[in-house]
Amino acid sequence: MTVIARFEVRHSQFLDEHGEIAAPLPEFARDPQNLIALYRWMVLMRAYDAKAIALQRTGQLGTFASLLGQEAVNAGVGSAMAEDDVFLMTYRENGVQMMRGVTIKELFLYWGGDERGSAFLTPRRDFPICITIAAHVTHAVGAAYAMKLRREPRVAVCALGDGATSKGDFHEGLNAAGAWTLPVVFVVTNNQWAISVPRGTQSAARTLAQKAIAAGIEGLQVDGNDVIAVRHAMDQALAKARGGGGPTLIEALTYRLSDHTTADDATRYRNPDEVAEAWKNEPLQRLRTHLTACGAWDKGKEDALLKHCNEKVQAAAQAYLDIPAPAPEQIFDHLYATLPAALQKQRAEALGE
């Protein structure tokens, strides 16, 4: 018997769970100011998340999908992307959207059921939030194919969850991306749970990164609670894609510290000891510990940042609440460029015309 191929999946980590350096830092991470900028974004994401849940619990927002515990993945992805790149997301990457210019008020509008929140002013070429699991993987491939045809030095970045890697759209998209050597980066946030189904039940694969191998593309794994590892992997994958080297799949290992959404109760299927253990590994504490040890952070700066973020989020929430509710006809106004005759009739009936 002859071995005709061997494959491997590498795991990257620079900051361990105690905030200590586990491997030589990439160049950007050697400057504490760069890490402080990432930390500030992560704290803002957590403040936004807490406010969104409070608004939902008081009936002022619809069902909300928390990004609690996944701030490092969001910050690492958002900080690495270029302005002209295109982002395709699920419902748990609001942090990346914020870093790319989508306002918190617009995000609140979206979660409040107002489609004006999907018409964000910046960045106009990014796709709207995709609720249908893995459907946007094929959309990312289409966008990347257009970029390649136009010879544009741009990249499509597709974020998805661990559960999405079990869908046919995911495998079809990866296969096409590999066959056509497209400029696309797939970021799989492995938060260990697809709603109530644990990672071990979803797939027998040892890693999710290895699912890229069948498509002939590179798959790698990073510590998703280490923002340095996420950012470094993204920098490399984006540079490769921009230079014509084709796609990459990055599996970011983290943990969903929240319920799946505010319509879920994770205590029905998760052991509280597991969640408590995961809190010891959460990304904000890890980076804060490192910055404090470097002498770049202290309690005064932390208190000032928390105050700033809470005030910013509160102002955005008030701006959202001050916007008049959408008129009934707006349910038709975001469907087509030109409304078909049948829906024109329904629109008129809704207005009593």
C-alpha cells in the first residue's frame, strides 16, 4: 500500500488563558497600543451586547443573538479587513459590522424588526445579516468570483458558525472556492454549540478546519479567545487571497457564553459547570491581563473606557427608541426595486386605498 497524501491542521495561540505569552508575538502585537485599540472595540461590543439584551427583555427589541464570549473573533476579523473587502455574516458578528462602520443605532433597528437597519450607510457593499444557516457561503463564493473576474485586489470574508459546517451549502461553497482559486476567507466560529446540539454530536471530524482539505484549500485552527491569534491568521489569509493564492478556512475555537438567542434557555441542555469553566477562558479578561502586565493598562483606564462605552451605547439606544415606528407600507418597500403588480395591490390594501 502506498500513501499518496498526508494532511495536517495547525493550531495557533499567542496568549494563553492566563494572559501570558505562549509564542513569539507577531509584529503588530508587539506594540501595546495596537492591542489597546482591539481591547477598546471588544469592550464596546460587550456593552452593546448587554444593552441589546436589556432592550429585548423590556420589550423594546425583538429576538436577539448575543455575541458574548466571541468578542475576540469579531475584533480579529474586523481589524484585519480592508475597507474595500466584502463581509458576509450570520447574526453573531455585529462586532465586525461595528468596526466596519455600521452604527449601533442601525443594529438596534435591525434587531427591532425595522428593515431600515439593514440599509446601513457604511459599508454599502457588505451583505446584510443572514439568518438562513450557511446560505451565505455560496453568496460569498459568488462575490469572490466577481472580484476575480474583475481582477480586483479585494477579498470576500464569510463568517459562519460550527453548525453551518454540517450544511450542504457550506460544502458546495468550499468546493467551488477551491476549484476556482477564489479570493475568499471562511471564518468558522466554533463556539461548541449549534443551538442545543454540542460540537461532538454535530460532526465526528476531529477539527472543523479539516473540512477544508476535501475542497483542496488550507484549513487552520486558532484559539478564538486570543484576539492576537485571530488577527494574525486573518492577516495571513487575506494577504494570500489578495495575492491570488486562493481561499482559507479558519476555525476559531471559543465558547458561546450566552443562550443561543433571547428565545432560548441554555440551562435546559448545558451543564452550569461547563459554562463556569468557559468564563475562566473568556477573551476580555485574557487581553486585559496581558495589557496590565505590560504596564499599558490600569484600573483608571478601565473605568474610563467602561464609562465611555456605556454612554455611547446608551445614546445609540435612545436614538433608536426616538425613531418613529415604520409605516405599514414599509413591509413591501424593501423587497423589490420595482414592486410586482400583485404586491402593489396588497400594498394599496394595507394603506386602505
